[in-house]
Amino acid sequence: MFFFLLTIFIRVFIPLLFPVQLYRHIKHVFVCDILTFLLFFVFQVALAGGQEDGGHEGCVPGFQVKHYQVAFTGPFLKGQSLLQVEFDDCEGNEDVTFEVSDPGFYVDGDLNLVPQRDVQYSGPLLFIHGLSAHADDMAQVDITGGPVPLHHTLRDILGLGQKQPYRSKRSLLVPPMSVTENQRPPFPRIIGRVISTEKPGNHIFRLTGPGADQDPKGLFTIDIDTGDVSVSRSLDREAIDSYQLEVSTTDFSGYLVEEPAMLLIYVIDQNDNRPIFKETRYTGEVLEGSPTGTTVMTMTAFDADDPATDNAALRYNIVRQSPDKPSPNMFYIDPESGDIVTVISPKLLDRETLPTTTYELEIVAKDMAGSEVGLTGTATATITITDKNDHDPEFTHPLFEAYVYEGSTGVVVNLTVDDRDDPATGAWRAIFSIIKGDPTQSFEIQTNPDDNEGMLSVVKPLDYEGTAFHTLLIKVENEDPLVPEVGYGPSSTATVHVTVLDINEGPNIPVGSFVASLNATDPDILQTQSIRYAILRDPAGWLSVNPVRGTVNTSASLDRESHYVHDNKYTAVFIATDNGNPPATGTGTLIIYLEDYNDNAPYVVPSVARVCEDAHDINVAIVGGRDKDLPPNGAPFKIELGKQPGLDNTWKVTRVNSTHSQIMLLHSLKKANYQLPLLITDSGVPPLSNNTEVKVQVCVCKKNKMHCSSAHSHSTSLLVLLGTLLLTLFCKYIIFCLN
């Protein structure tokens, strides 16, 4: 149908929008693109729709129409369909049942409202209750168009002929009545009387409404002769606290004698519900040093009894405080509002001197305004004494000493501090700064978040020959400002002496340095001849030779790790040539021994590692270190996580031996590829470090097989292929139609 309508649109309406020549020109150019876009849009919508869960979208379970009307034009005949209701439980209407407020009617399998028997009269309202496992709803039916007595007439029931003339209506005296809840048998119990102005014996009483002939049915009855109203079973005020019914009288033919009057029945409360706290445990906080009377928290309970009586009048009390030091009455609760406030003095409310930072209170709520006969409910309040920055950080030593090799970088000393404030808060966390002695900014200090120590590091290599001794003045502060009455003292500063150690700076000689002097002799001593020197073989091109003097110098930097060096030896061959006729030559070999020094940074292998997605102790990947230098400038290696924040929450690197470490996943991750930054450091003096990344593949592991992430999704590729094929076939079909 979609293709048919779309073809009609293209063949009929598009030519109307463009001149004939222009239409013929553009139809083959643009139609395919337009239709491709339209089909792609429909394809995407259909695909998205196909991925949604099943069910009736937008369906609201229950009666789709909740209000109906039926005109009364005469007796309703048995089996006559009066109307059809609209009910849908959105799941196929299986096992739906219907209940009609008037038992003379029912709803059949086709949802028709049908009389069970011939109905001469009906009340003005019918209610239909529909119920299934997926819906529970009510609909109303208005009966209009004729007199509607409350019940079938006695003459109709006995078949005695025509109904009696309509009688005038009079008033009833209906006083309000009350019933105490939770009454015990026997039942029924008379709770009051309705008084009629008619003579006894000429009428009967009728009681209608919720609690009588409507749900909850049968709670109340009325004596048809005397008007005595009775309750038939125990009531629960917390379920229904009052009932509104109607009382009327009719003659024996069923016609009204006295018109309906409202009867109100009130359920009197009993104290049958305990106070209940919403939670069993509550938490609150108060800042140390807070003034007496500071509100900490509020505890409130609920009582289902009548709020207008003492049955729900609650009073609160603290019955236990743990611990009870320094005072068993550190807190007070307002008996009516439930507000918990401090009683202890601000000086004693000192987090650093209290035996604990948390106190537990047992709170009791009692109804009956707290009297002895009241019912109780209990909950626990946990109060934490929170910290304020009322203690300055202090260095544990006024002087720290550090030693560092020239040319090296990294941490040289840890600066320890004490702070009595709450750990892991801004009042405890330390911030270090160098206030004197670092004009070249060769040092920096970072705070270790675990122990709050300052890690003094060399960030620019120091030179022993330049300055062998540095004196730094360090200051420590908190992240949070101190309270006004507390200031930083002399212990918040310290001195650091840094001594630079001299090292042998290795054979990294500059280009042009002298290496050796060649000396060739000629056995033809009777002839005066000159000798010239030249390079016969210099594999790396590192050397040069003076052709006359025979001095050998470097022409490039020498590298022990070059593949031209074997067993730390570099071999070059030189040739000496005299000026005889013919000239004679001789060769000589120069062997240069190269000492190792730490000029190569280590690196991590392999570059790809795999772990299973479920974190556990045996789920590790092994990586190792490599270094082109010789011991002791290589292993042992230190492999650790990079400096990116938050890595240690997911990954952990631990040492296995001097060359290898293991990578462990701390919590489960979804299957994917992750770039994990690592820092590897060798053991040279000074040590060299290298920042690198290892691709860690987090895989699904089942039955000793690892299923790891791939770059593409086969299902996506197949979907695109099918879509492209469908677009092509559709486009050819439309072009055919246009032609």
C-alpha cells in the first residue's frame, strides 16, 4: 500500500508542481535521491519500532469510556442489550469479570449490559466494576426517563395488578450516629433510631448507600418497622472513619412516603495504633564547638489514630545515649516537635577531646500525650560531631635533610606533618609551598593523599659543579582556612637542606675529541719517504683521521648500544700509504672500548595485555621492563601507574620480580579496550624514567576462552548491506514507474 500511494504521488502530483520540460529533466536526477531518503527514513523508523518491546503503546487499562446513559421507556426485558461498554485491560481482556451494582443486570461476553430478568424499575444509577489481572476500573450508567422507586413494589412481587397512586413525601428525623471501632461480638448492635412522622404500620424503612447495599455491603441494617439502625460487625476507623447513607420510607407498594434523608455514622477512635518512625535509624551532624541549643536534627513518628484525640498526640524522649561521656545528657529532644538540640557546652563539644566522634541516641515516641497508658515506638539517632579547622598543621621536625645525585630528578625527601583535625577533610589535608631558597624553581612539592606527607622532588636536574648545597624554607597550610581564633604557628614552617652528590658523568665525549694517534713505520730506511693515513673501514662513521699526523678524533657521538658495537668494542681499520714508486701500504686496527652509562630510558613489553572482566586475585596481566643499558643501569625496574587521577580506583600494579610486574583489575569493567598509562624507572645513577601506555583488553572469559573487543560490529555491517540493497531495488522500481 505504501509503495502504491507513493507511486501515485510521484506520477500525479509532482508533474503538477513543475513545468513539463523541467519535470522531465529533473525526475531522473532527483527522484531516486528523494525516494532513497524517504525509504531510509521509513526503514529507520521500522527498525527502531522493531526493537521496542511488545505491548499496546499508549493503552490505559480499564474502561475506555467511563460514563454511559440509558433511557427508560418501559420495563427492561430479560436478555435485552441496553448498551455495550468499552473495556480494555491492554492484554487481550482474558479472564475479565464484571460486577453490576444492581444484581438484576450483568455484562455478557460481548461487553453488553443485559437484564437478568424483566426489570420494571431501576435506580437512577448503575455502577459496573471491571476486574482482571491487569485492570481494575469502574464505570457509571445513568438511567433516565421515568420514575425510579428504590425497590420492586410488593404488588409487582405478588402479581396483584396495577401500582398505587403516588403519595406525598414527608420528612424523616435522622440524627447522626456513632460506633466505637474494634467492638467485640455479639452482633448486631443497635446504634440509633430513625424517627418517622408516619403512623406505625403504614410504611417500611429503607437504608441505602455504602455500608448498606453498596460496598462495603452489610455493615449497617435498619429495622423496616421500627427504624432501629444496627451495626453487624466490628469496624476499623483507620480504614473508613465515617459513612454517609440515605434513609427513606415507602409504602408496601414501594412508593416513597418520606423522601430520602442523609444518615451520618461516625466511627469513634480507639488507641489501637502505635507510633511508627519512617526509618529505624536516622543520622545527623553537628559542628564541633557549636553553641548550646544548636538544632542537630528532627525525629518525627506517625500514629494512624485520630489526630484530633490523644490517641495520636505524641511525645518524644531520649531514653539512652551511647557513650555517656563526657555527660549522659549531651543532647535534648523537644517532646512535642521532636527537635534534637545540643545541651553540652561549646568547649566540651571538642571533636579532638571527645571519647568518640559519633553518639547513638535511642528515641521513644509515646502516644496519649506521653501518659503511662500510651503506646510507644522506637528509633535510633546517630549523631556525628563534624570537624572544623581549629588546629594548624605542624612539621614533625624543624629540619629535614636530602641527598640527590646531580643530573637526576624525582622525590628526594618526604616531609611529615601532624594535624589533629579530621583526616580526609579540607581541615586536615596539607598544602606545601617553597617560600625561600629556590630561585630557579628546580624543586616542587606534592601532597601524598594517603598520609598527608609532602613529597619534595627535583624537577630540574641539579649540577654539582654549579651548586652543591641548597637550603629551602617550606611552609604547610590546610586546604580549608583556619577558624578566626586559630593561626599558623612557627611549627608550620621547616627548613630542608639538599646536598648534591657528584657522579662520574660517563664517556659522552663531545664531537672532535681526541681518541688515538696512529704511528706507521717504513722498513725502507735508506729512502726518504712520507706516510699518509686514511680510514679503510669505519662502520658507523664515528671517526676522522689527520692524513699527515695520524691523529684520530671523533666525528660523531659514540653509542655503546649501537649494533656496530660488539662486546662493548668498536673496531675501525686504518691504512697507511707511503710515496714510493710504486707506493706501499699497510693497515692497522683500532679497537675502542666503550664504557656503559645510563643513557637509555627503559620501556615496557608487551604493548598489549589481556584481563578478564570479572575482578579477582588471579585475574592479572604480566608486563616486563627492557633497557638497552647494562647493569646496574637497567634492572631492577620500578613499574607503577601513571599520574592520572583516579587510576588507582580501577587498576593496581604490583612487583613480581626485578624485571616484571603484574596489572590487576580492582573491579569489574565492561568488555572494551583501555589505554593504561604506566611509568617505568630503571636503576641507573641518575635513574631514567619513561611514560608509556599499554593497551589492556578487558575480555569476557568463559571455559578458559577469552572473548575480547573487536573494532567493528558484524551485525551493523549486515544491516547496512541489507538497507543498501533494498534502497537500490526500490529506486529501480520507481524509475520504472516514472517511465
